[in-house]
Amino acid sequence: MNEPPPQWLNLLILAVLLFLSMIFSSGETAYLSVNKLKIKYLREKKNRQAARVEKILQNKQKFLTSSLIGNSIVNILISVILTAIMVELVGSNGLGIAVTAATIAILIFGEILPKSVALVFSESIALKFSVFIMFFMNIFSPVVWIISGFTASVLKLFGIKNTDSNQALTDEDLKDFFDVSEEDGTLRSAERGVLEKILNYGDISVKNIMTPRPDIVAIKTDVSPKEIIEISQVSRFSRFPVYEEAIDEICGIFYIKDFLFAEEDEIYFDIKKYLRKPVFVFENTELSKLQEIFKTEKQNMVVVIDEYGGTLGIATLEDLNEEIFGNIADEYDSDEAAADDISITEDISDNSVHCILGNTRLSDLNEELGTSFSSEYYDTIGGLVMEKFGNVPEINSSIKIENYIFTVTKTEGNRIAELTAELCGDDE
């Protein structure tokens, strides 16, 4: 009569089987969640492991089938070995205990634990296990071929095409790729900023880039040619919205170039003859949609309105481009203006005091200062400061927000025009 194998051998085999189950389960999760752009990047750097990972991902169905076959065989063997161990220890009563123990062991060590780890370290696991996975894919090839053929036949009966689908790259995939490229020196910080802004293009609306109503330089329909020249010289703008009686009644867009060479008596001058049809958009229009509007309407300026038709502001093609590329100098910008991005001056003292325009957007300020200012109701730093005060503060009024003390230096009507921000300690 044959002697049963010693318990230490059964335990050793059980440990090996549990390890194999962990590899199959973690490998399955890792390969399905690994960043494909990062793997491609590593492969181009002559990483042999990355090359194997790419080859495995190119035949995802074969990989999944091989992984499931291997994991199923291992789990069955785990149950068999555990049963043998428990029966030898407690007799026939050990069968029920073995089933329970096998279920718990497979669930914890063969599924939950390895898959949880693989989600966090998907890249490392995919690279390190690539040889192992490739080896078993080759071993199981005949079985996989039979199973895949049978599966394809069944799917065909239901009119389902059995094809490997290439998943679209997610935003996280691209951001991970930016991380790798920046660390490697391939991508500069400024270039990454532009790419991330393009990536977030659909999340930004017109209200984030528009010139607000109080800052609009507009022309009334009864204006004279002389007044137009004066307004253009002072404002340095080449396009103006034109209104009838109030700014809410914009009737057209006036381009200086359409008027300069016109020979017309000032007495009979009528600006309406030179107006272009205004394009109106709502404040929540996405920038991607605004770009299409500029293209189809062949206009460089739109009027932003609210739900009641009231004018909220204006937005130009230059505003749209500056949202991505930063401050863009044109023929009307001075050298100082071109160098001054998001209206924050250089430090004016050793105390890190910044002079800021009230209409500076919170997102731009956060990017410049590394802060996290936010408001439920306002998009600008001037609006945030007024929200904290609860009213329009007087000049030289100060308030602390996060680690900065803001002091109002100039107001215009019911809004803050300029203020300073001084970095302070947490204990102040």
C-alpha cells in the first residue's frame, strides 16, 4: 500500500500553488489597468520587459484566457491539497473543513489581496511578471486556441463579433505620460502646462475668460468719427461692441480697420453702416464650443449674455488663446504688458508682497502662488475678498485668507481694482 506524501511536502505544494494563484490574479488586474502610454515609452527606451508587456497586450484575449485557465487549475489543486491535509489530520470530518479553508484561502490570497496590490503597483507587477505570463501563454496556446474557437462560434450564433477592442486613452493615462516625460527631461514644465490646459479645455467655460461688463470699452451709436479715434488711441483696442442706449442693447461689433479709409462727411456719419453682426453666447458655453463659433461665424469677438439677454461681458479669440498659451502680445500691447502675466507684479519687498489686479482669476492666482483660493460665487480675487468682507471694503482694509494678508489699494465703484497680497506665517 502506497504511503501518502508527508505533510511538509503537501504544505510546500500548497504554498507554491497559492503563490501561483496570486501571480495569475495580480497579473490579470495589472495588465488590464497598466498605463499603456508609459509602457510604450519604456519600450522605446529599449526596456525588454516593456516590450514583452506590449506583446501580451496586443493579444489581450489570449492573455485573459491563459490567465483564467492557469488560475482555475491552480485553485482546483489548492482544494485537492487542502482536502488531503485535513483528511489526514482529522479523518473524514476534514472534508468540510477543507472546503471552507480552501474557499477562504483562495478568496483572500488568490483574489482580494493580489488584485488590490496590483491596482496600486500595476506597472511594476506587469513588468516583473511578463516572462512568467508569456511562458504560460505559450504553454496554454493549444488549449486557448480550442477554447477561443468554441467561444467565437457561440458568440457568432448571437451575432456578436469577437474582436479585441483598443480602449481609448484616459486623462489619467495622459497625465501619467506627462509625469514620465517631465522626469525624463523630454517635456518641459511650461510645455506640460499647455498640454494640461488643452486636456482640461472642455471643463472651462466662457465666463472664466471673458472681460466682465464693468471693464468693457464700448461705443454708443451716436458717436462721431473723432470720438472713435480718441477712444481707440486711449484704449489701444481695435474692436468695440456698439450699443444703442444701454450696454444691454449691443447691436453690432465695430472694427477700426473697416472705418479708417472711409471717406465720409462727419455730419452724415453713421456707425451702423460699419457694424458686423454680433454673436451672442451664454456664460456657460465651453471653450471648445466657443472655438467652433469663432471659426464658423468668422468673428474674433463674442458678447456674453445671461438668461435674460443682459450683457455679462465680451470674449475674444485672443482671450481663448491666452487661456492655453498664457499672455500673448499683439501690436497694441506694450513690452511691460507682454511680460506681465495674470496681472501679478514681481515681489516689491523682501516680505513677498505682490501687487494684484482685482480681476485676476483665482485659478491663475493659485497657479502662480501655489495656493488653493476658491469661492462658490466669484471667479476673481477681488470677488473673493469682497465675499470675505461681506461688502465693498475701504481702501487700506486688510483681511487674511489662507497664508496671505490682502490689502485693498484701489477701488472703482463697487469693485476692487487693485490689492496687495503679503505672505504671512500661520500664527499671524
